[in-house]
Amino acid sequence: MNRPPRGIALVAALIITLLIGIIAMAIGKTAIRSQQTANSQYDQARSEAIAKSAMLRAEALFRSTVADNIDAIYADDTDSISTDLDTDASWWRDSSNWASNTTSFSALSEGAPQFRIEEREFVPTSADVEEQQGRQYFRVTSRGEGPGGAHTLLQSYFVVSTTRQTTE
């Protein structure tokens, strides 16, 4: 009678243990990858929500300012809510620009909504160069930062029908 070689059970047990270990590592890597993806999506969604919140706050501020003191929408007013148009097209990349020319709500700790209103061009109602009635454009840029560092920037334009501001 042939007997199986001694120690075959040990070798079989080691092979099965190795296979179970490989499967467990693959499942672990998949779980970690899924968690990283979920964290990234949460971070992006959070930054978008903060930027949208900032845009809504800017719109509310703009509307109330137009209703209460329309002169305060212009950059040259002492109580202005806007800034002059920035000539640097990538001003938004420098965080110091947000600190100096933004409305921020520090009561909200993490990723406080920030926005910046820039005064843009005045467009006369008619083609007459001397026309004083027209539309004043403003660009609003809002910024949101998620807890993981994701950034979202949104831009919108506000328009007011008004009389041309005279520079003295």
C-alpha cells in the first residue's frame, strides 16, 4: 500500500494559507482604494458647496446693497463692496489676493466661503458714446476649499441698469 509522503498536509496547509493571504491583500487594497475615492469625492463636493454658498452670499449682499445704497456697489465708494477689475488674469491663484480683496465669513471655520466682486465695464443703452444710461457689469468670483484641499472657483456676472458714474 502506497502512503502519501510525510508532510504533504503541511505543504497543502501552507499553500491554502498563502492563497487566502493573497485574496485578503487584494480585498484590502480594493477597500483602501474605494475609501480614497470616496474621500476625494466628498472633498470635491464639500468645496463646491462652500463655493456655491459664497456665491449666494455675494448675490444677497449685492441685492441688499443695490436696494439700500446703490453707490456702494462701485469700487471708488468708501463703503464699496467691490474692487477695481484686477489686471492680472490669474489673480485668484495667489492666496494673498483673497485675504485682501474678499468678503469672508470667518464665523464658519472650515473652508469659510469667500467671494470677490469686481467692477467691470459700463455699457451704454444706445450706440451714442455720450449716453449716460446703461448697464454696469460686475464679476463675482467665489472660492471654496474642501477639508482635503480640493478647490472650487465659480464665477458669475451681475448687471445693474444705472446711470454712468462720472470720475472726477
